Amino acid sequence: MDVNKGWKWTEIDTDYWSEPSEEIYYLCSRWEDMGFMRFLDLGSGIGRHSLHMAAQGFDVTAYDLSESGHAILGEKAAKLGLSIQTVKGNNEILPFNHSSFDCLLAYHSLYHSDSVGMGRIVSEMHRVLGSGGEAYLTLISKSHPDYLRDDLEKLDANTVMKPEEDGSIIPHYFVRYDEIEKLLHPFEVIKVKHVEDFFSGKSSWHYFVHIRKP
Ligand SMILES: C[S@@+](CC[C@H](N)C(=O)[O-])C[C@H]1O[C@@H](n2cnc3c(N)ncnc32)[C@H](O)[C@@H]1O
């Protein structure tokens, strides 16, 4: 899809997006123990997870469509003396060789596509991860109230055009639990959690999915 332009991070209150998520502490420790080194942060935003992983010694690539996100990440990395490779692009086409990474995170950043695009994204993630590599991603659940809103344009049975925090209206792909395995079929599913978060008092449902490339 070419409707995606990446977030305008200069228009966003960056406090929430600066603090690493709690999941990254577990993943960092697990992936360190597994001897993983090459980490890809897909839809890296302003880099809260990239910075954390680089500080722990991982070889980090931060990938995002947003130039303003990369600019903020670059400044933060420079201040901390961390080296992070930033690459601009769309999740649907990853400009990396086969098996370039041991582990990959896509936190609230993978689902900005439609049903066809999501198939491409999954196959690209599979291609760039090495055998035995792991990915951790979040997907928006069809239990999210926005999936059922009739004032939002629907692109297909799973995809709704929805405003983001920076005001842009971009695609959001929603799934149900029983659709996850089919969507991620080249991978083995390690664990799925169904999580309700509250942002400014509004309910928000996601699946947190941990997968492995056989
Ligand atoms: C909600 S933010 C999450 C950022 C980061 N993962 C985090 O947890 O802090 C979503 C990010 O995904 C990026 N993004 C949206 N659509 C994308 C696409 N199709 N390809 C690459 N990045 C995309 C946006 O520019 C934005 O920086």
C-alpha cells in the first residue's frame, strides 16, 4: 500500500513512546541468553526499544517510514554514544538480505496495511530472519471498539482507515485469535496474549504474539 507515510513525530507527545515497554526487558534477556546479536526494530518510531537493545550490546537496525522518527532517534543515540543503523522504508518491502537478523520486534507498528499487504509483511519478516530466529509483534484485535465503528472507511473485511496520534488517517489491520495462526503460517507460534490497555481512559485491545522461524 502506498497510503502510508510514517508518523509525523514532531506532532506527537513523545513521553509515552520514549519509555521502553515492559516486554523488551524479558525479550532482551531471553535473546541474550539464546546468543542472538542481530536485532531488527520494525516500525521503530523514536527508538525506545532500539536504544534499549543497543545499550545491552545488540547490533541494532531501526526501520521506519518516518524521517522525523529517525531524526529524534539519531539525536538520542548520539547523546548516549550508541551506534544504531537507521533505515527508511515500508514494512512490506524490507531492503535486507535473507537471514540478516536473529530477532525482530514490531511493537504497535506492523498492522498499518491491508489484508494483501499483511501477507507480504509476514513473508518479508520470515525471509530476513535466520532459522531458529524469533519475532515478537503486536496485532490489533477485532475486540477493539474501532473495528466496529461505522463512521470509518473499510478497505477490506479486516482493514479500517483510522486516524493516528499525528492526525493522519492510515490503514489498520485487525485480527481475531483464530486468524492469527493462518496469518503467521510460516512461523511457529510460541505464545499469544490478548491484552486490554487504556489510553486516556479509552479501551484498546491487542494480541501480543511471540513466534519462531523453524
Ligand atoms: C505506534 S508507533 C510505534 C513505534 C515503536 N515501535 C514503539 O513501540 O515505540 C508506529 C510506528 O510505525 C511506523 N510505521 C507505520 N506504518 C509503517 C510502515 N508501513 N512501514 C514502516 N513503518 C511504519 C510509524 O512511522 C511509527 O513510527
